[in-house]
Amino acid sequence: MLETSIAEALAGHLRGNLLTPSDPGYDEARLVENGMINRKPSMIAQCSGTADVITCVNFARENGLPLSVKGGGHGVAGKAICDDGLVIDLAPMKGVLVDPERKTAKVQAGARLGDLDHETQKFGLAVPAGMISTTGVAGLTLGGGFGHLTRRFGLTSDNLLAADVVTADGSFLRASENSNPDLFWALRGGGGNFGVVTTFEFQLHEVGPEILVAQTVHLFDDAREVIRFYRDFMDGAPKELGCTCVVSYISPEPAYPEAHHGKLVAKLVALDSRREATEENTPLRELMSFGNPILTDMSPIQYTTLQSAADDAFPKGGRYYWKSQHLRSLPDEAIDRILENAGTVPGEYTNFHFETMGGAVNEVDQSATAFPHRDGAFTFSVPAGWADPSRDEEVIRWAQRLHEAAEPFSTGGTYVNYLQGDAGDEFKQAYGANFEPLREIKQRYDPQGLFDAHQRIEAR
């Protein structure tokens, strides 16, 4: 740990709070969503603005300190927290400023999706983003960003217009198509390797405040037929439709028949994002008529309700291990292999799911942004979650085995935001053909590796 005098020297130059291990609030501030992460930084700087961020970057560089950056703290690998170093905590910086005429939003890097949606939905506007409202805007965007609106409007990073960035030498830069375009390219899918983004500017789209959502829930015995239907239903579907197929446990909620509480089910959650969509004119009607579900529902709901519907499935402090890969297709053989290896799904917060790519994602050239995975048909993810530490080895091995079962059908790519600390060479796979260009940009903006705590790209 650092000497007290060094911490005092930094604290004297900050407007925000500086926490050390002896301070109240330190233990809460060092926690992230994943309860498996138990790192202990020397200092946590709760930055009030860009000036504090610049001060912290310079301080870490000049004193040779490990450095990490915490936005929402939702990243499953826990890279937001470093041991024995300085954490730049952006949580106090969560302002969102919407320009309804230009349909843009400026978003500070500590904002979460719930903060963003709260402001944009007042004007019937939205950024295509993730599916859990506690997810940080910053980490999601820098890694790409999937969500309910992805097929229609692209990745979160595809909708980034500009970013304000503090680089490793303490410079404050504007990154856009016209200013530092190489850095702007890298920020859209290259992770937190190039600096600290303090503000994002996004393109908004007309969505909500209500959106038509359909859900069907089937017993796990029917999972094979459900996944096949999902594949066929989304084959050629208009990009205004989004659909996720999820295998998970039923929570004890009044909406579900009590006899099925705690049972494993296969769910289809779909939306028609067109404002003119109704229960009478939507293709979602086909989904509602399939099979023998134990629960069905189709109705217009608040977009913000949809965006927070999965929050309880990932409680803070649970133990999490995630694996993910992009699939070329989803043939019957792939479905069979996955289900054969699923067995008895371990962990009360565990699920595995398929998200449909295509649409606006595939319309962007692989080289247009740092996010390279433009040719996948589906993303297959295994977010395992449990509470008992004694089950760590069992559940992690299960997640790895299920992931391996799908590998023959993979594009070879994986999603950088879902990578674990043991990812190894998977980091290179996450960047695909864009890995070498990203290394060159890393050399330009962070040659000494100050920001290597995150989704690491080594400088040339």
C-alpha cells in the first residue's frame, strides 16, 4: 500500500473524494457486480469531472502506479478494480444531456443504462444499448454493445458520434470522424485500452415510450423445438424485430404458475420496435402461436420497463463466470450438442441464451470500426451465476464445457465485454482481424501500457 503522504498529495488536487483502505465507504466503492472479485486498490478517486480524471492519470503515470477505470462496475471480469494501485471511479459523473431536435445525447462516463434511458425516453428517443439497466454506458459502448434494438439500429458503438478522452500523457482529446479519427475508430469496439472516456455523444432514434413486447415460456423438455423455432422465426425477419432465446430458471413471481417456480424453462422474449406495431399487425403473432407454452403475453409496455426486466436475474454480489462466442449459424447439430452438454444447469442465477445478429450489425463493414464481428448470425452466451463459493469449480467447468460444445459452429470470434480474467488468447479473438491495427493505435496513444488493466491490447 502507498504511504499516507502520497495519498494526501493526490487528495489535495482533487475536487472529488479520495478513498483509502482506512476510509468509510472504501469497501463499498471497491466492489463490483461480480462477487468473485475481491481486489484491494491503494486509492479510489471518486472523480467529479474531467479535471479530476486528468489529475489521476498524470499521478498514476508519474508514480508508476497500476491504474484501472470504473464506470458502472458491471464488467464480469472485474477489471474496473486493480490491486495496490489507483482506481479512477467515474460513478459521480453520470449526467445525461439530450438534444431532442438533433436527436443526440451527451452522456458522462459514470452513467448507467437506466440513467440514459430515463432521460432519452422523456422525448421518445433511445440509444440501442444493453438489456440490464445497471450496466455502465462506458464499458458497454467501448466493447461494442448489444441489446434489444441492435438489429434495427446497430451496436451501441455504431451510434457513437464523438467522445472526449483523457489519454495516457494527460492530454484531453476529442475523438470523432473528423478529430483524431484513428482513436475514434479504436474506441468503437476496442475496449478501455486507449484512455479514459469522460463523455460520449450518441445518435438517438425514435423508440417508445411504449414498445410492443411478446414473451412465451416453455418447459425445458421442449427446449430443442423452441430453439429451432427461434432460429427459423428470425431467419429473414425484418430488422425491426428483436428476439432472444433464454434457458433459465423460473423465479417465484406471481406471473408464473406456482407449480412451475424453480423449474428450468426456455423463454422467447421478442419485440417489434416500430411505433405503428400493434398486436394485430405484428409478425410476433407467429411466436405467440407456437408450441405449448406455460405462459404467453403480448402487450405494449414502457421501453424502460423492458430495459430493466432482467435486472433481478443478475443481483449484485452474485458469483459470475461468463463465456460467449459468435456463431456462423444454428443448425440442428449445434442445438443438439448444446442441450446434450447443458445437463442439469447449475447455479440459481445461471442461464444460457442466443441473441440474433444480422440486420444493422451486418450492414457495417468489418473494418469500419474496431468491432470486427459483422458476419455472425447469432451470439451464444453462457452467463453462469451462483451464490455458494464452494460451487465455484463445478459451475465454472460447466460453463466452459457448454461453451466448448458450440465451438465447432463458431466464427472464431468472441465478445470482449464477456471475457473473463482467464481469457488468455481469447482477447485476440475478440478483436479478430482488427487486432493488429488496434496494436498500432495503442502504440500511438498508450505506448507504456498505462491502461492495460482492461481488455488488454499490447502496444507494438
